[in-house]
Amino acid sequence: MSFGKAVDLLRLAMMSTGRVGVCLTDIESEFNCVRRTAQRMVAALQEVFPATEHHIGDDGRHYWTLPARAIASLLSPSADELAALTSAIAELDRVGMGPEATQLRQLDHKVRALVPPERGARLAVDEEALLEAMGFAARPGPRATTTSEVDEAISQSLKGPFHLEIDYRSRADAGAQKRTIAPYGLLLGARRYVVGTDIAKKDGRIRHYRVEDITTARTLDSSFPYPSEFNLTSYAQRAFGSFHNEDEYGEIIWRFRPDAAGQAQRFLFHPTQTSDIEEDGSLVVRFNASGHVEMAWHLYSWGDAVEVIEPAALAALVHPYRRADFPALP
């Protein structure tokens, strides 16, 4: 058996340890192969791992299942996988998602506890080198500060979903006011916002609550029906960052100079953007969103290499402050 086929067989063995197991269609999709090849791979799986079990599922398909204990000794994580896990924990910490980082950190401890001692030392050295090269060991950047108690309450309320009681100080309030909200999700960005409705207000309008301005939070026992018509991903795409302003929502058009077009092409400014290269080599980017202030913050870093075509309000916010002396583009 070639090295490549051995690797594929091990991948198949790991796939088959799931509760349902694998069917031929799963194998065809995973390995981009034809039915005959999938059948040969199943035969090899049964030959190499005699503990493989066969059954017919409720859908009438044939499934093969392998007890995880049969390949446990072959499943030690690689240094790349451990580094990816550590990086994910660091990123969750960076964006203020403390409870989720804690859960992933506990998973990390469990995974490392299963690594054979003779491999642990070598993996640790390789992982440290990878993390240093990736720059995640000490990632810079400003972020708003919050408390772990508030983060935990938000996390618990979103799982229910349960109502969330908060002491919140809006920009218009002299001090924190108690509110009970139905949280729909969390928007991440320069600041984090809890998205939801205030149950004391009858307008049903979706509101944003800055997490750093929530002084206390408590998950209540009462739950609420999550609105079937609300999709957090679609809602988030209506803004450039985490701040929404429906009055600003509309078409955004930016033109990057030819000497900056190559750099700008390597950015995804918005998930719905379209890009076109004009005859002179400039890049025109279009998308629909709101949040002019957050756009202005980003566009400032491009100096005079970018021009706002639409809307006029954003152009007026950006153009007077463009500079030509920035030594580098973002």
C-alpha cells in the first residue's frame, strides 16, 4: 500500500468512528472518488481494522462503523493541530469571548492529556515554533475591556435562549439603567454588541448593547422563542463593522488608485462586495452596508490611495482627511 493510500485509509478510519459511521456516498464526497474506489476503500478498512461493523441505516444505506478504541493509539494530534487550537483560544480571548475560550481551553487540556509522553516533548517544541512564526503568542491590538461575569451571563443567555437582565449605560444615560432584553446574538468588531430586543418596549425594534457598557448581567430563568425570520449572519452583513445605522444603509462604492489596486484586491472589505478593474488599472469595490464612521476609520489608513464615489455623506467624512505621506498601505 502506498503512503498516500495509507493516509487516506487512516482518514477513513477516523470518519467511521462517528455515531452513524460512513456510507459509500460519504466516502465519494470526502475523497472525490467514484463508487468502485469507495467500495475498495471499505474493503481495505475491513481488512486492516477487523473491528469494523456493518449495518443498514434508517435511510436504507449501508454504513460501516469502527469503534474509536480500535484506532485510539493512531490519533495523537500533530503540532499543527495543537497550534491551531492554541491560536483559536488566543483569538477568542482577544475578541472578549471569555466563556468560549475557557471551554476550548478545557478541550485543549483533555487533548494534551491523551498525547503519549514520548511524543509530548517533541510536539511541544514544534508547537512553540509554529506559534512564534504565526505571531499568535503575543498578538497586539486594542480591544474594549469587559468582565468575565458579564461575558458568562451573555454566553449562558444565548444558549437558551434566556432573557438577560442587564445594568446598561447608553450614551444618553447619566448612569446605568436596568433592562431586560431578549438576546439574539453577538456582533464582534472593534467593539462587541449584544443584539436583541428590550422586552419593556413594544416596538419590537432590534437594538444593540455595547458589552463594555454593561456593568452587570444576569441570566434569567425565563426563555423566549427565537424569531424564525431573524438571521444573524444576514443581519450582520447590513453593516461594515459591528455598528448598524439603517438610515445610512445603501450602496457603497470605493475606487483605489492603480498603485494601490493590487493591495486592495487582497482585502475582503465586505462579504457581499464585487470588484472591477478599470482600464487605467484602478480597482472599484461595491457593496451595500451602513456604518460610515467605521468605514472612515478604515479608509483613513489608505491615505489618498482611495476615493469614495458613493455615498456623498461618506465622501464628505473621508476626503478632507486623506493624506499622501503614509509610508505604507494597510
